[in-house]
Amino acid sequence: INNTVLESVDIERLKEIDRKHFFHPTSLVKQHKEGPSMIFTEGNGIYVKDAYGKEYIDGVSTLWNVNVGYGREELAEAAKQQMTKLAYGSSFYNFSHEPVIHLSEKLASLTPGDLNVFFYTSGGSEANDSAIKLARHYYKLKGKPEKTKVISFQGGYHGITIGTTGATGIQEYKDMTTSNPPNFFHAKPHLLNCEKGDKTDPDYSESIRGIIEREGADTVAAVILETVVGVGGVLVPPEGYLKAVRELCDKHDILMITDEVICGFGRTGTMFGVENWDVVPDMMSLAKGITSGYIQLGAVAFKESIRDEIIDLSGDNFFFHGFTYSGHPTACAVALKNIEIIENEELVGNTKRLESVMMKGLKYLEENHKVTARSRGIGLMGGIELLADRDLGKEFDSSANAAVTVVDECIKRNVILRALTFGGKNIVPLAPPLIINEQQLETIFEVLSESITAFEKTL
Ligand code: PLP
């Protein structure tokens, strides 16, 4: 990165304007009084630079999304060409345009099984909202209008629209709304034995199977779960779990929706997360890595058989669901180029190769610090917990600010990471751009280790 550094008087002015006029998404509210702590100005590869000219490694691909890294002129060029040719085109009714057609064909060649039909949105929340509406609509068309309930994970994250706040299982996100939308239920994640039918397990009533039995399968439309839980703490499903959920959904005629908003496009070392466990859901939501964050796009992939039934059962009826920016031509053109980069540069293979470095780094942290525990990960998606007493599994008091302090220490040392602090937990996730190399990944671990040591010294 070699652009000029802003004058400090200009930086102070930007901060002041931000403080006065910009309300930040997902933010600590009192920080609005202070203005931003960092103003990003540039990015290149795995690095981003702030207004003072300080350069950082982006250890979390910003919001788990910049898979191909920053500064990709090919993506800017693809956007420019499309904007110049056809800046916008609706695909409402029976209109269409080239980028949305080409992207749909490309995605169909990549997605598992017969997940060959795509509905487009501008991001992950809209994709999950659409998947849930589609599931309910599907059963209504099939003469089962009472099948409306949706089961997701406690601690799962599916977005922040009113509908997806229902599916999201993190209480902090729900606290903003006065009531949870009806017909959303939350199961404990990854209860393998329960989902296989072990009713003696004390958690059985909180399993997906237990909830289906209690509510009645004829009232449940869908199970929606993240293939690997991200924001809720990087939880990798145990072997056999997704297959057990697939069988459960098949048995009860319930649609299985996997949220691949983070896992999709290489993050776990396969193009889509479900491929690690050889499972084909009925629907899959996509966003983030579909354009590596260069432009807003999301999608719901669903089975051809579901599309065919919807068409057969709809008769002369309209499909009253579409966004102005569904299948935006520029977003689709950028997605196509982004997928071309992922394929040409073998970024899925790079992610798979670096998985062992990620796991080794996490193990090192766990074995060499007093406050670290429960490291886990897959591909280039890892997480480590900070515990006050790991033998007793005791969490830090919130006043210790454990994960936030560690992350602040990392930022001082030029590595950007993120603190996940829901439900009193302190988890530091890692999700660098998929273009990272072994040495750069090791640098992140060195910095994280030094930062944990710095935090330990404060105790
Ligand atoms: N699903 C998952 C698994 C996510 O991690 C996110 C965002 O972090 C979303 C859905 C929501 O996506 P968006 O923020 O694009 O609406």
C-alpha cells in the first residue's frame, strides 16, 4: 500500500463529522460520543491501512467476507464494465439480464446436489429471510399452511431483519426488539446423540428432534443452521451431526436450510461448508464471500425439485417477493469475477493446505497460556476461548474485558482481530483472507500470543 497519509487536522475533521452525523451499525453506543477509533483508507492483499498510515494484517477478513483480499483491480474493472454497459436492470416479472443468467449458471455448477436454482438478495439477512419465507410459501402451496415453525440454534446468527432476528439465537440481538417473532424455536447446537434419537440424554427436550416432537412435525417448516457456527463462537459440527439433521428433516418432511453466509466460497477448505460432511440441504443461503465484500450480494440456492413444485402448484398466482436489487447486474458481474479469482488462484486448496497451520497455531495458544481453552476450527476459520479458570470452565467477569483487551493489544501490534462476547463468553475468532500464506498466518499467531501475554500480565 503506498497512498499518502492524511493530515492529522483532516483526520480530526473526519472524526468530528463521523461523531456528529453517522450512526454506526453493531456498535457500543457510548462510543458514538467519542467518534471512530479507526478510519480505514486503503487495502491491499491481506493488509488494510488507517488514516495515520498504519498498516495492519486483517485477521478476520473484516466481517469474514473479504475472501480474495483487498485491492483487486479485476473486480473494480468488472464493476466498471458492467456499470458502463447496463448500470441497472430489473429481473422482476420475466425480465432478465446477462450477468444474473451467467452467475446462476456458474453457481449451479458449483453448488452440491440439485441446489441449482437461485434467488438473489443484497446480503445474508435478506437471503435467510427469503429462505424462511420460501419454505413457508412452499408448504402453503402444498396444502400444509400450518407448517410455519422454524428451528434454529441457540447462539446461531442469521441476521438482523425482524424475521432473521427470530432465527438468530443470540439474546443480545433480540433485546432490541420488543418481541420475538412467533414460531421461532431454538435448539442447543450439535447434540449428536439426541438428533440420532437418544431420549435418555438430559438435553433431549432442547434438541431439534425434541422440539419437533413437542411442537409436532406438521407445524414445522424448516430447520435453519449455520454449517459452522460463526459469530456464536466458531463451532464446528461433530462428525455425523449434519447427516443426522438431514435424516430427521427427511423423516418429518421439513426443509433443511444451511446458512453458508460465512462458510460459502472457500472459508472451510471446500467451496461450500456442507461438502465437508457430504450433506445436501434443501436450501442454502449465500452472501459475504460471493463477492468477497466488494459489493452487496446474497442468494438463496434451492433445489430444482422445489422450484418445479412451486411452479406446478402456483397456477396463475404471482410470487410476491422480490427486492429492487435482487440480482443487481453489477453485483452479479463482480461475483462472477470473484469466483473466477477463487478458482484460478486455487484459494479453496490454499485454505485446505493452511488448515493444519491454523490448528497448530490454535493448539500452541492453548498449551502456552493460562487463560486459553477450547480451540477449534476448520479451513481458515478458527476460534479460541479465554477463561478465568479453564480447569473449572469459569468465564471472566465482564469487567475484565478479556477478549476486547486481547484484541486491542493485537491492534496495537498491527493485527486486526475481533472479540465475540455474547452470553458472557470471550472468544477470539480468526478468519483471514484466503490468499494468506503460511508465514503471514504464523505472524497472526505470534501477535495473538504476545497480546494474550499482555492481557495475562494485567490479571
Ligand atoms: N448469516 C451468517 C452466518 C452471518 O455471519 C451473517 C453476518 O454476519 C448473516 C447471516 C447476515 O448477513 P448480512 O449482515 O449480510 O445481512
